[in-house]
Amino acid sequence: MKYLLFLTTVVFLGCSDSITNPGEEIIFPLSKISFNRQVQPFFYQNCTLSGCHNETDKKSNLDLSSYGAARQRFYDVIIPKDTTLSRIIWSIERRSGSTAMPPGKILSSTQIKGIKTWIMEGATDTIP
């Protein structure tokens, strides 16, 4: 029983560490953001964790596990070429009245700027 408790604690703490600092190694260039090289890995590390915005859980009916899935919410969550109405920006900037995302972690200004640049460049699945 003690072994099971220890193993559960180690697994939990291991998962906790992987959730607290995800996405740090994703480097966004100043322009020509690639969905496949920057945005998708960023979404994977920060948004598609178990219970969140993946194809199984679809929290708030949002799946960010692929470009096609994310595109399903281009009418309100991600609005190409419009960061003022894209609700994903409200959440990652932790604006008043929006749900702060990702939970328990504040993104760097570089990460937020990278997502904003991708949206302003048209939120495409290829390099513009």
C-alpha cells in the first residue's frame, strides 16, 4: 500500500511539473509563423492536455489538437487577422471577464505575441 501511494505521488508530481512549464522551448519568429512548427507544438504543450482542448475532451467545445479542429472555431475563438475579437487572445492575455488560459500558468509576452502574429497573418496552416 505504501508503495502504491509513493508511486501515485511520483506520477502526480511528474505530471504536475510537465504541466507547469510547457511550451517554454517553442520559439516564435517575429513573422511568418508556421502552424506546424510553432503554433501546433505550442497548443499541444499548453492547451491539449487531458481534460482540456483535445479531440477527446473538447472543453468548451474547443479542440486545438489539429489545424482542422481549431478551424471549426474560427468564427469566435480564433478570427483570422483580428486579435481584438479572437477570444483565444482574451484568455491567454487573462483579460477581465474571460477564462484565463492555460490554467495555473502565465504565458510569456513572446508566446502571446507569437499567437497574435499568427492570427494577424491569417491563422493559416502554412507559412504565409
